[in-house]
Amino acid sequence: MSQDKNLKDLLEELTPREIAAGQHLNYSSFFGVNRVLNFADANIPSLLFGMTPEERAFLKEISEAHLKGCDFRSRLRLEDIGRQVYSDETDLDLSRFDFYGHTNGARDAIQKVVARLGEKKPGFVFYASPNWVFDKVLAGVHPNITLGNFFADSGDSFIASLEEVTKYLKDKLLAIVIVDPANPLGYSLSQEHIERINKIQRKYGTVPIFDDVFRGLREPSERHSSSRFAENPIIVETTSKRFGARGLGVTWTLIPKDLGLGVIPELNPECEGCSSKAAVVANALYQTKYHDRVREWIINNSAAFQAGYTDAFNGRPFGTFRQAFPGMPIMTFYFQPTDRIFSPAIRNRVAPDLYLSSGIDWICNFDHKASNKENHILELAQGLSYVRICPTKEDPSRSYIGGATFATHIQDLLK
């Protein structure tokens, strides 16, 4: 049997079986489907820009940018704004990185850097599951890239699984994609975890690719992810979560010069007018600290949703809510981990009803085939069932009702 064949067999063994992972439901409301707004497409229709004199001063330039469209030109550059953000909020040595600002999302940026890695040599790119849609984002990005995943529900299980994968793949493991905190489970990697990844990178050349999408909603003094501890990371950050604006489409990609990947022209925007317009909007939002308003909004909505849920249970709720940090735009609701009855019930009974819910968009259940006795790294918790809740879709009063209504679905399951 060839070495390639052995690696394919190994990949099959390492990959957990996903029953209904990543099932995204429609973003909608108990009060009718919300029209999605922002300057183009905001997630937060009630949190408007232009409510202060400072914000209104920026609206003149934003309006001019939209009126001129592709013909608009600004002195502002996305790269310059990104460098200011990183200089203000992190201790990264930016001189070590090639810094790209572009008008596509983080998914596009990750696809481009993974494809560039595949151009240099064939190999594997892994990510931790459950996670968002890496299987779709990275599938087919380059014929030299084989995509794989391992189960992780904590920082400890993440690094243990990664080290086990590395024992087999060695220098064929080209990259590991890291979302910090993880989406949707919310765990983070510690400095010790990253130092162990650094050892893997030094020994085998495996590149950590950090998706730092949630960084900007932390406390002002803590606006960094575990990427700060990495020796030579690729870092991707999009403004969509920071500003609650899915359609803003501003992404900064930091690529270490030491990796020798060179310039990646695909990351540069084709339309100079679009780049100028995005720069103006991103600058206005950042200079007015709009992200702090978004963070406060999320904190209030999260508390209101949980209060509505708890009150519906008369103060003795079933299940557990977890959130990586105050301001994290995701809450994860865990069912009792040992109770198997909810696995089919979530899919078959609750999911259709949740199409009416406020920001509840992910229902997952995991299973896996029997563990190989020589390969015990995937001792998955059976019956891991959870719901991802996005507390950015409504105001606090409607979030409270959303939590109470969600409780009625859970109560129906308990009957």
C-alpha cells in the first residue's frame, strides 16, 4: 500500500462523523422577518450610526463615497486603517508581516492563503470540529490540499488531537486553522497551547492560520486572541463581527515575511472605488468606537435572552448557557450531555419551530464511528447537542421574549 493511500486511510480514521453539524437556520424574528440593514447589510437593525455629532460628521464622507460608487477615491487606505487598529490594540510587531487590506471576507482570505500553501507543496490542512463551515470554505481550494478535521470541545482536547495528528502526518500537515474563541463552542487556546503549536511549526513547518474574527469585541485592554503567542502565524481579521455588519466586507490579513509566501495579489481588491468606500466606512466606525456600542448591545441582549429563558422555568432552568466572554456575539446552549433523547428530537421536532426564533441559527449533534484501539484521540462525548444563539438580531425586550419562547420548546421536549 502506498504512503498516500495510508494517509488517506488515516484521514478517514481521524475525521469525526457529523450527523447534523452546521445546520444554519434563517435569521428571523418572532415579530416578522427583519430587513437586514447597516450602511449596506447590518446584523443590528436597531443600533444605528449617526446618533452623535461625531458620527454625523463622518456621514458626509460616507454619503459621498456611496454616491460616487466605483469612481470614489479617498486618501484613506484599508491597510493604513488596519495597521492603526493593530497598533492601538495589540503588541504585534507589524514590521514582521506583509499586511493586506481587502474588501472580501475572511473566508476568501483563508482560501487564498491555503491555496498559496498548496502551490508550494501538497499536504493536509486541518481544523477543529464542530466549527462553522470550513468543510465548504476550504473544499477544493487547490488540488494539492487535503482537508481534514478532528473533534475538540476544549483547548486541551484541541492541542492533544493536533499533536496526535502531527505524529502521523509530520511535515505533510501544512496548516491548522484556528478560530479563537472557537465558533460555536467558545473555548480558547492558552499560551501553553500556542507554545506547543510553535514547537510543531518549528519542527515540521506547519503554519497556524488564526481567524481572529471576535477579537474586537473583547474588553478594550484584552483585544487580542491567542495569536499573540504564536511565533509565525498567519492572522486574518474581518470587521463583520466587530461592527455587527456582515456586508461591510473589510478584511486584514497578516502574513509573516519569514514564511516566504511572497505577495498574494489575489487579496488586493479589483475595484479601487470599492476599496476606498470600504476604507471610509471602516475608518468612521473605528474612530467613533462603534464596536464598543456593539459590544454593549450584545451584552444586554445576552442577559435579556437568558433572563427570559430562566424566568420561563421559574428560576430553575434546564441546560446551560455558555459565552466565551461578555460581548461575544455567540451564546451556546448545551442540553444535558448524557441525555441521548435530544439528538433526534432537536432535528425532528425543534428545528422547524426555531425558524421563527430570534438569532437562533445553528443546531448540531455529533456522533462518531467506533474508536480504533490504537487511535484513541477521538473519544468523543456521545450526545453532544447544542444550539448556537446570536444575540445581535433583536433589542433587549425582544431578546427576553426570544429566550422565553425558546424555553417553551425545551419544556415541550421534557414532557
